[in-house]
Amino acid sequence: MEKQRILDYNTMIKEIERNIIKPIYLIYGEEDYLHKIVLDKLREQFSRQKKLVNYEIFYGEKLDFSRLVNSLQTLPLGVGVQCIVIRELEKIKSPLMQKLISMIDRLSFNYNNLMVLLFSNGKRIPSNFSMEKITKYGAIVSLPKMNASQTRLWIKMRCQEAKTEIDEEAIYYLQRITENDLALISNELEKLFCYLGDSNIKIDKEVLIENIYGIQEGNIFDFVDAVGERKGDKALSLLKMLMDSNEYHPLQILAMLNRQIRLIFQKKLSPNNYKKNKGDKSLPYFVVKKLITQSQRYKMGELKRAFHYLLDAEISLKTGCLLPDIVLEQLVIKIIK
């Protein structure tokens, strides 16, 4: 298959906006939320053109083949375009897949009254799927899971569309809070846009945290930074707020603290490595700079002992030997002392 025949997300969106729309698409990849965006963009474009479109959605696992055949062969009265959407293509069983391929091969795309959208959540194009009709009349679109760097760019683009500014620190923490899940990120951004309205307020860390958690002072990022900076009183105070709020399970707090110590340890190992410390795809430079400063507050031996303390705390939390509040308080004190 020729490489240029496979479109990426940005190319697909640009083509839709320029009204370069083909009658059949095979859209594959793990980023299911991008599948939804592509379909929404097509709906918006048809709406702008005042086209009457009838959408029928089918799912691979429970594909009603008879209804699908009828929908493909019958154009409803008064409708300009019949749009057939087949989701979960990868879940269609082999005998039914062969029937689907044969049926698609028989379709005529010489008229503009039929559109077929085939969605697969697999990492690769389904191996048993015929590409003949798609490569002749349509396009193949790859929508893989976005890495941290790609998601960062997507967030910036989304904010630009909403005419809202967002700084790098807010983007980083938004990705951390949502674990880089695009659907969750989009949901939080929509809430932020509604919260800000027509104001010119820039989305920074404080605005982000306040909008998501309601309180700025008790967020987990300030807590792990306080431990990294060896500010014992502040760390214990923030820990109490976190435990009282019930926003996090004790093991989640432990995992965040473990990650922070691991990042500090990595910077301790390579304090003079400019390439690593400049920032990478997962950590922007302002975070790296903060971690370098925190690493200077610990000796190598102290960080190694911290990993033992973290392991002991995990065992205590999982066995229930002590109350979680006591386990985490003792852990913080041992690391910082």
C-alpha cells in the first residue's frame, strides 16, 4: 500500500473543511475520541452546506447485516445523502466480513448520494479487509493514540479555536490529571471554556486546578512539589487536605509521590546532561527545571532510601496494618527528614 494514501488526523480535518469529501473512508486507530471528532466535523460540514443527510450507525459485534444491505440499497425519500457508519469493524467475524467486503465491492460511488464510513479501533488496518474500492474512490485515515507531545499540540489548537489562551504549565497539569486521555481532556476544556465565558482570562495552573477541584490549596501537584522541595510542614498540611477531601485513594497519592521521587532521582543521575534536561516529549522544560532544583535538595543515598520507604508504605497500605493517614504521614516525614 502506498504511504501517501493514508491520511493523518490533521490532513483529514483540513480536507473536510475544504469540502474535499470522498464517498468512502476506512478510519482506523486506537484514539476513539478522534473517530468521534471526524464524524462530528463531517456533520458540521454537511450542515453548513444545508445538505439533507440520513445517518445510520451499525456496530461490528452486533451487525444486523440484513438492515445494512437495505440501508445501502435504499435512499430515503427527501434525503440528499445516505451516510452509513459502521463502528468496531475489527469485531466483525470472518464469514460476515466476507459478505460485507463483497457488498462494498458491488456498490457504485459514481453518484454523490451515498457515503460509507468504516471505523476500526485496531492499531492496524484489518488484515482481511479488501482495499480495492477504498483506494479507488475513498481514503484510508490513521488515528493512532496520541503521545504527550501530540496531545499538547492538540490542546493548543483546541484553545485557539475557542479563542482562549493556555500556558505550558496548565497544559502539563491537564495532561497529568487526565492521564493524557483525549476524551477527558476535551471534557475538562469544555468546562473551562464555559467557566471563562467571554472573559480574557488566560488558563494557567491556578485556573485549571480551581475549575477541576474547586480548591487550589489542596491539589496533589502542590503536595508532591512540597515533598520534592523538602517543605515538611507544607507537605503534611497538603496531605491532610487531600485525605480529607477523598478526591484520591491513598494508593493514588502514593503512586504520584513515587513518580515524583523517581523523576527527581533521574535528574540526580544526569545533572549535567543538557540534552536530557532541556525537556522531552513528556516533560516540558519548566518541569525539568523544577525537578533539577528539587534534586539538589537530596543526596543520592537519601533518594535510594526513599524508594525503600515507598515500598514499605505500599505494603502497609495494601495489608491494612495501619490507617492510610498514618502510613502516608510517616512516609512523608521519613523522606523529608
